[in-house]
Amino acid sequence: MTRSANMAASHQFQLPGFVMAMPFYPSKTVNLPGIVLALFVFFMGFFIQCNIVTSNIGLRFLNITDMLVLTTLPAVALLYIRCLTPSIILLYLLPLTVLFVLTALFADARGDGEFYPTALTYFYAVYFLFFTYMLFKEKLLDVFCWGISAGFLVVIILLFLDSVIHDRLASLGLSFQFDEAAVLEAAAKGEMSAMFLRIEKAGGIWSAGNMAGPAFALAGAAAAYLAERYRRPAFFAVFLLIYLASFTLTLNRSGVFAVFAIGLYFYLRNFSIRMLFSTYFGFALSALIIAAVLPFGALDFAEQAFSKRFLEDNRSTDNAQERWTTITGGFEVMINHPLGIGFSARDQELSGISGIGTPHNGFLATAYTSGIGFCLLSAFALVYTVFRKRKVGFFLYSAIGVIIGYQFEELNSNPVFMAHIGLALGYAFIDLDFRLFLKNALTRLSGLSGIPARGA
């Protein structure tokens, strides 16, 4: 089944040349058993979604992927060190490192602890270059996506359990540390806490719904890819239903927008008469089920949640104006501090310009944390991935999710988004390295007529 699915997928879409030439790329330095690599990749995907809060259990890392990236980077880098051609070092690793050093040394007004996301952003970007190479060289992208999907299911279960056994989950790192009673008591005294948002928008393993919703949405990239790979649209339909169920707690609209954008692109990219009929019958069946359970009040909670966020929100116009103001002010702050600025300082500066301390934008927040250079590098990789003619579905869907999520929230320090940015950078620059420098040599070596011409 896997072999036939892989062949069907390869004929359905035009793949980048480096994917087709990957058998002729350098192999790993140590001949590890395939099952070891597969398990590692699966659990890396799992923990990207189910990102255990390791700081809750006394470790010096905020999340488990931070720990995994830092502790396994030397091993993964040594295992695939042969992928570092002179061109990819000059094209990617050297500029990335120079930008990091400049930001580390010359960022303005960085406070205690504010270097952590800057450093992790860099290490994620380096790590996922090697990791992306491993996904293609060892043909483990499917396994990675299954791991993400499994992590998504677990983290959604934890989201619903959080309201019942929060303290137990938090002690194990399976929920964000949160004292609801203390927050409510402070609010009663007129002292507003940043965690007050969680009272309305549940976050589960994340601080609040505005962080959780977009992080969950990025699992849609794996769901869409697997649905495309095995030609089973039901995979994505099931993901969509589970995600919409989580929305009743997170109440996060940006994640819904991202999921629907991924779904729409998936639908158009894979459109067929069969899919059209399947969609029709799926909607008809859903309508019948909803009509059957509505009289019993089974969907009242979901109806209230969707009405509250999409129909009864009378602040939509003010919200749009507010975001525009903060974005324009955010650009001014970014230009004033091209190598980055500490969180507290930029919060104060932006508040003075626009009255609000957050730009509500992940790209601007990236510029504050890691400098304009890394912001532009990330934006380039995402746009390149979306508009590149030949593409791999997972990276396309991931880029769509990141771009939409970044338009609404500061998500650049969320490890799920750092991982997906790292994947986009690794994918884009491996592809560019092939197109600009390696294609002719690998074509002569392989004699593969299927490798596309330069620029394709």
C-alpha cells in the first residue's frame, strides 16, 4: 500500500529536482538501523505538537523540543554532516550565523532571560536543515507526519482534560502552569494579569487559546499531506472535525482561518469529480447528524462558541483598526532597532507609539527577537515554498499555516512555529542549493532524465 501510494503521489504532482536526485546525495556517516531513525523522527513529530512543558518539571528548558534540539543537534549534524556542501554553507549557514552573532551582540535593551528565544530560534534553524535532509534522504516524511498527527490527538485530549485535572497535568508538564483562583482574585482587585486571557480562552499545554489555536492548526499540514499522499481526503476531514471541537475551548479565530486555508488549498490542489461527490455526501451526512442532535441540545456549547467569536463580536471593526495601528507602529520600532530589541523595551516603545505593546504580528516579533535579517530570511523561505512551481505538499501546507498565524499573533517564540520555520528554511535552501549549484553534477552522475531542467 505504501509503495503504491508513494508512486501515485510522485506521478500526481511535480516534485522538486532534489527530491528525485536524493538517492545520489551523500549518505549518513554511521549506518544506524532504519527503525532507530524512524522512531526518532516519529517522536520528534509527536513532541512538536505535544510539546511537554519541561520547565514545569524542573528542567532548564521551556519545552521538550527545546531540549531535544539542543541535546541531539550534535548527533544529527554529525550523522548528516556530508550534506553540507560549500554552497549551502555560504548560501545559508554562514549568513544565518552572522545574523545571529550580530543580534546576540548588538540587540538593544535585551533584559534577563530574553536571549533564550533568540538563541533557540537560531538553533532550530540550524537543526532543521539536517533534519529536513534526513526526512528526504531516509524517506521518513510520512513517518514524521504520522508523529505530528499522533501528537495532535494527544494534545487535544489534554486540552479537554485540563479543565478537570489541571493540577495533575501541570505537575507532569502536560498543562501550562496556571492558578485560576489567583488570577481571578487579582482581577477582582483591579490587577490585570497576562494570564487572565486563559480564563476565557483555554490553552491546555499552551498559555492561552491564542497560542494553542495556531499551534494546533499547524498539525493540519501533516493531515493534508497524508490525505494527499494516500488519496484519502477523510484524513483531513477527521482532523478538521477534531480541530473545530478544540475551538469551542480555545476560541481562537486565527487558527480556524489557517486550517480552512490549508483545507481550501488541499481541496483545489487535489480536486476531482470523486472528491466533489465525496464532499457533497459528507456535507449531507453532517447536516443530517446535526439536525438529529440539535433538538437534544448536544451542540449548544459549540453553537455558542462559534456565535460568540464569529457572529456576536461587535469589536471586529475596532479590532482591525487596532491591529493596523500596532502593525504600522511595529514597523517603526523594527526600523529603529534593526538588530532586535528586548521584550520589555519594545513593549514600552510600541505602547508609546500605538498605545498597545504588541504588534499582533509574528514577522515583526521575529525582527524584535532575531533582527530584521532573520525576519526577511524566514519570510523568503515561506514565500518561496508557497510559490515554487515544484513543491512537496507538507511544506506548502505548513508555510500557509505559518503565514496566516503570523498575521494575528506573536508566535515566533512558540516552539511549534520555530520548528515549522526551521523546516521551511531547510527545505527552501536545500532546494535552492540543488537548483543553483548541484543540479548539473547530480544529473551527470545519476543519468536521470526525470530531474527537471535548471530553474524548473
